[in-house]
Amino acid sequence: MGAAGKLAILAGDGTLPSDIAQAARTAGTPVCAVDFAGVRAAVPDDVEVIAARFERLGALFDDLRTAGVDRVVMAGALARPALDPAALDATTLALAPRIMAALKSGDDGLLRAVIAVFEEAGFAVLGAHELVPGLVAEEGVLGAHAPTPADRADADRADAITAALGALDLGQGAVVAQGLCLGVETVQGTDAMLDWVARTGAACRPDAKGARGVFLKRPKPGQDLRADMPVIGPDTVRRAAGAGLAGIVIAAGGVMILDRAATLAAADAAGLFIWARGGLA
Amino acid sequence: MGAAGKLAILAGDGTLPSDIAQAARTAGTPVCAVDFAGVRAAVPDDVEVIAARFERLGALFDDLRTAGVDRVVMAGALARPALDPAALDATTLALAPRIMAALKSGDDGLLRAVIAVFEEAGFAVLGAHELVPGLVAEEGVLGAHAPTPADRADADRADAITAALGALDLGQGAVVAQGLCLGVETVQGTDAMLDWVARTGAACRPDAKGARGVFLKRPKPGQDLRADMPVIGPDTVRRAAGAGLAGIVIAAGGVMILDRAATLAAADAAGLFIWARGGLA
């Protein structure tokens, strides 16, 4: 990452915006954060924050250019916005048909549209994983526990399911235990799906002493990893443990691990494996 | 349905076993019910009941032949059994590897195996829809309410999703609202999925005044309709209404409507459409 221009972090929830801000500074890149209405930008206090609204993209583009920004990165979860039509500026109004159409597609379609809008406005769009080394897992078993052959078979089935779902622009994750699918990620997201498995999955495993199952997460086939790259973190581990699973399988090179030390410590403590599997991204 | 031999109803939950028993009698076919351990056969009191255990299929086949049974029909939901290995008879023991493998596949794989086991023992296996006329919906809008163009678009998306899921032997249903998938049926079944959408779906629709969404149910592509033909009933309508949906889409010719009068009355009262769509089965 050179020092050509300023980087703007479109900041959502979680620790990722802060990680990116710190990585940018380490690399000598000037950085600012964009705080959309109602979202508190989770960046260090001394990082410049530009207030923004989804309805006023024209104003945001002007502010970014004034600040010297030439690159943006989307970081952290942002809720699908409820837009106030009366607040739309001319730029956003012209984009409205595309944005409304994208809001009705899956996450990937929406984020592809957002990337296109920023690129057309002259900004380069980077992926968080391009900025922060070590966010994306290398292939291998990462923690203290390892998958059994039964867990690997469950991972194979979850792989087939998520590949088919991804082609439809549905979610990026699925839970499989003893060959049976206990959960499929839909627009409610990973956390809600794992909580659902925790509540409903116990009676669904044919062999009470058999494999406890895996949660697999991967990018959709062909997904633009600059937007919505799948992530796991300590909370994912807690929810997977709560769902009674044996471990978490992620696509090596295709899923970010937030707060890696805490994530692996939580998995080790809960007896879960974390396996970054090749061939999924 | 002729009077060639006796029909045995492998009876699960719900009103279907009773409906079949009455239809068989109307047609002059002698009938009995098989009651698996822990399941109360829901048939009229004067129907002969043969007690059975999943672990003792050899004994069941003997009992059926002694009773003059040459045809069986599976009717109503049966929970996946927890088998007691110590209780297995010789016939079941010989079948155990196939049954254990089938238990680890989806519902369809399991029921295909059960059908094969009964056929190999010399029994014809019939579908409930072959015995009770009018169980399966003809094409068209069935109740007082009709889908809007937006509902039809949601049905198209749900169709694409269930077709892809069915090819993987996952569930038979999905919920789509405003183009977004709010739920996918997994082994927990339709009721649990609709309850999940009721709990989690409200915030997921981009336009609060837009299409409320549809629940679509269809057989899996290539599914053997003698086993686990998809069904809806009054309870499905109640749960779909609880999930805030606009209506229910079923495959014309491929989904049974239990207690049709009550189902349509419930839909009319709740303002939901019931649409039996062609081209899905």
C-alpha cells in the first residue's frame, strides 16, 4: 500500500475498521473514516471522520475529493439502510433505480452495485484483506483441535450445499451434521442461523454419539472479495459451540478471521476445531 | 383401488391415515394400520392395528403377510427413529447397513430406502395421493385471494431456490420476500422454518410497504411421490400468516392439501392466497 492518496474506510460494526486504520498508518498511508448516519465509526479517536448519509452520495463524493481521498475500503457489517426518499441528493436520485434494484437482490448484488457506484465516481475500491496482512487464513488446521474423518465428510456435504447456494446469491454458510443439513444461511446472516441450529438442531442428529457437525463458511463462487468477504470471529466460535458443533470450516484464502488470537483461543477452550480448507474459495 | 388384498397404512401423525382408511373402505378395500412403537396410529377405532417396531421388520413382514396385506402406504409424518440395537431382529440386522446409510442422507434418501425394503419383501408401495382423490391440488388460485405480480416474482425466485436445493436432497420449501430469501427448509421441517421467518424476517424486507413474501413448497426434482409427498394444511396457513407472508405457492399435482376445506377457509380468513402453480412438480 503506497502513499499515493488518502484511504477512506467505509466503517461498519466490529474491529475491522480500526484494524485497517492501524495497518494504513503503519504503511504510511493517510486515512479517514466515513461514518454513515446511525453507525458509529469504530476507528481510533484521532482518525478523521467524515459524516455521511446513504441518501447523499453526491455530498459524500465531494467531501471525499476535498479530503484528498482516492481509495475506499468497505469494512465491517452495515445494516441494509432504510432510506428517506425526501433526503436524496441529485447524485443519489440518479442512482436510485440501480440502488433500489440492487436492494432487492442478495447481499452480493447490492455490494457489487455499491462498488460500481464508487468506481464510477473515480475512487478505487480495495478489499480489507488487501490492506491488512494475516486477516485471511492460510490452508490448514489452525487451532488445537482437528476434524475427524466424519467431520471432514460433513464438510464435504456443506461444501456442496454452499456452492449451490452461492450460485443463487444466497448465503455463504451452512451447517451439516452426520450428513444432514441443519441450517442454511439466508439474509438474516450467520449469527441468526447458528442460534437457530442451537435451538432446533439437537434432535436432528440420528446418532446422539455421532459427529456433532460443522459450520462451513466460504465466499460465493465468483464473489468479489472486495465486498462482503466472509468473516468469522470469537463470536462465531461462541455461537458454533452453542449449536453443539465440532468445528468451523472456512475457505482458505477466502474468509477473514477477525481478532485471530481471540478466535483461536475461544475455539481451543471450547474444544472446537478451526479448519481453513483449500479448494473452496 | 380394487379388492385384491389388504392395504396396510404405515401411520404417522395427522389426519392422513384416517383419510386413507376411509377412502379405502369407500372403495371396498380391506385395510389395517401399522402402529410403530411410540406412535399412536390416527385411524378410526374399528380399524385393525398391527403393532410394530422399526427394529423388528422381519416380525412386521410376517404379521402383514398373516393379515393378508399385499400393499402398503406411508401416511403422515414419522419422526426419525432412535433405534435400539439390542432389539434388532435378523431381517432388520441384515438391512442395518443400508438403513444406517440412509439415515445419514436426506429425507428422500431415507424414504427411498424404506420403499425398497418393503418392495423387496413383496409388498407394493402406494402413494397416499393414489388412494385419496382430491388430495393433490389442480393448477390455479384456490382461495379467495390472488397473488400480485410482485408475489409471482417472489414465487419465481423461490422456485429457482427450491429446485437447486431439491437437487441436493435438502428441503422442499423456501420463503422469499421482495426477491430476498428469508428461509430455506432443512431437516427441521416446514413448521420450524416458518416460525423462524416469523421471528427473524420482519426487519429483512427492504420496503416495509412492499411485497410480504411467499412460502413455496414443491417436491424435489425426481422425488418418488409415494414417500414424503409434500403437504400443506391449516397449520401451514397459520404459520405462514404468522410469518407475515402474502401467500403459499404449491406445485400443482405435486403437493397434498390436508383438510382442504379448513385450509382454504384459514387462508381466506387470514388474507393469504393459495396458488397451485403449474410447472413445478
